[in-house]
Amino acid sequence: MAGSFLSHVTWSPRRIGRLSALGLRPGVGWIVPLLALIGLLIWQWRAPATGALSLLLPRPTAIWSRWLSVIASGELSSDVAITAAEIALGFAFGVGTAFALGYAVARSRTLETVAGPYIVAFQALPIVAIAPALILWLGPGLVSNSLICAFIVFFPMLVSTIVGIKGVGSDDRMLMRSFAANRWQVFRRLELPAALPTLFGGLQISMTLAVAGAVVAEAVTPLGGLGSLLYAARSQYDLPLTFVAVLTLVAFRLALYGIVTGLERIMLAGRTSTDLPDGQPLLPHGEGR
């Protein structure tokens, strides 16, 4: 009986705002590439072509030529593949662990009181200081580098999960309990949909930080990757190659951020004030006890 009654309960309609991939308003998106083009032209015009100053600030054409050369040699593609693997493993492990712990902390005041100081102390540890220790314990390679990425993405996702789950109203929880919803139904039908906007905010921050984590890890263990390429170019005073590594990292980070933002727009399309789709019932037919 509860299931048939619940199938007719809907949430009040109110659309939530959505961020575009670049955060731009319609009609002004052309300003960004225009400003970039103007900046490149000024850079190309003012930067010296020869002499000592050309070593300190290479022209965009010199950077482009160096970029094409490392692409043709296959060096850039192999470094991108290594960094992508580290980010994928570290991001998955860090976000998954943070979500599980954050949900437990948000649902248990005792666990929040006990684990809270340790979580804050853990975040206060500089990753640059503990990265060498992790590499000594685990050895250099994909596992240790991925774990360093996981450490960096852990805290933003943890905080987002706690804030998102705690943001679910007590009235909504009482309503679900009055409908005889079990814990899994409360999580799937109420808590997770309501926390999605906050969770995606944490995912966006974590995804961009994962790139920084990979660079830090590859700086400590120069076994390949964009971070190793960056530090090798810097040690050799190869400014065009340094710009190539930096710009590739920027493009990589923007691409990952765009993927998460696009997924957010898809997942949050048509949400109501409580982040459930318009007209969707709390529980489908037969799901209540």
C-alpha cells in the first residue's frame, strides 16, 4: 500500500542553475579566443627573435615548432599516456574512498567527532613532504604516483560529500521514513540526488587537482609523464619545451574539467528543487515495503 501511495508523491518544480563548460554567458564566448589571439600576436611581435632574451622568452612560433617536434618523435604522446593513467587511477581511488568515508562521517556524529581531527591533520600534511616517503614505501612507479594523486583529490571530495549529505533536510528524511523506505532507498532516492550539485563541485575541484598531483609525483620519480618532461626541460633551460609541457598540462586540465562539467549538465538536467527530475516519484511502484 505504501508503494502505491508513494508513486504519486512528487517534488515541487524549480529548475536549478547550470554552469557552462567555460562559465561564459551566451553571446560573449568569442571574447576569450579573441583576447588569446591578440595576446599571441603581441607576444610574437614584442618577443626577440635572437639573442639572450630569446632564450628567456621564446616566441609562440618557436614553441609551436618545438611542440610539433615532440609530437613527431612520440615523446609527448607517451608522456600524456603515463600522466593520464596516473590521474585515472588516483582520481578513482581518491574519490571513491573520500565518498565512502564522507558519507559515513555525515551520517554518524560519533564518527565525525572521532575522525574529524585526524582528517584535518591529514589535510594539513604537505604532499611534497610525504611523497618521498610514499615512494620509499611503495617503490617508484604507477602505484606510488597514483596514490599521491589520490591524496590530493581526497580532501575536496570528502568535504563535498559531507556537505552534500548533511544538506538533506530532516523533513525529507522523516517523509521517507514515513513511507517505509529502507536505508538503500533513502540513499538512492533522496540523499544522492539531493547531494549531486555539491558532489559535482567536489569532482570538478578534485579532477583539476589530480593533474597537479601527477606533476608532483612525476617530479619526485622522473619515470615519464608530463611532469617529468616539464622538470627535464626546466633543468636543461629548454624554454620552448617548458612552455610545451605547461601548455599541454593546461589543455589536459581543461579537457578533464570539461568532461566533468558536461557530465554534470547531463546528470542535473531537469532537476527540481530537491534535485529529483520533474514529476519523478520518491519511490516507484512496488519499491516501498
